[in-house]
Amino acid sequence: MRGELAEDDLRLLAALCEGLLRSGGVGEPVSTREVADRLGLSRKAAENRLARLRTRLSSLGVDGLQGTSLGIPEDDQPADSPASGSAANYVAHLGRLAYANGWVLDEDLRLLG
């Protein structure tokens, strides 16, 4: 899967997983707001980029990033969910998948400047 990711995708995942990469996997991925701050983006821009990456990875066969596959009923999702009708916590799940599967590596931290 790593070969399918563009440099911008890797930069986004490096920001999302920076804490995990620096701690050897201890902790959790950061929030969308923290990704936005780290990359100098608005929160909305970060949400949009993460959503596009999510959709692309799902279309490539990555399970667990869309809707009910995360096991969260739509009624339990925050109204301001960037996921537009699917599970709001996909961002943390995406970060855990990226780290656990080696889609983002320590060397990608260089992309953060």
C-alpha cells in the first residue's frame, strides 16, 4: 500500500502519526486540528485532505475506513463530523492502520520540515 501513496499523502500521514513514530508506537494519532496546525492548514483543508485519502484507500481495498465498518451508528456521530455521514473517528483509525501496516515510516518525518 505504501507504494500507492504520493508524497503529499505521506506528509499527511506523518503529521497524523508523528507522535506514534517518535514514541515507537506508544499513544494515539493526533486530531484533525493538530494535523492542520502541524501542516499550516485550516482545519477544513486538513479534513478534506484526510477524507480524500480515506476514500482513495478504501477504493484500493483498505477495510475499516468507511461508515458502519467502524461499528459506530450514524446516530452516535458528532454533527460536525468531517466524514459526512460516516464514522467520525476514521481519522484515528486511519492513523493506527498507517502506523501498524508500515504505510508511514520514521523517514517520513523529514517531510514535516
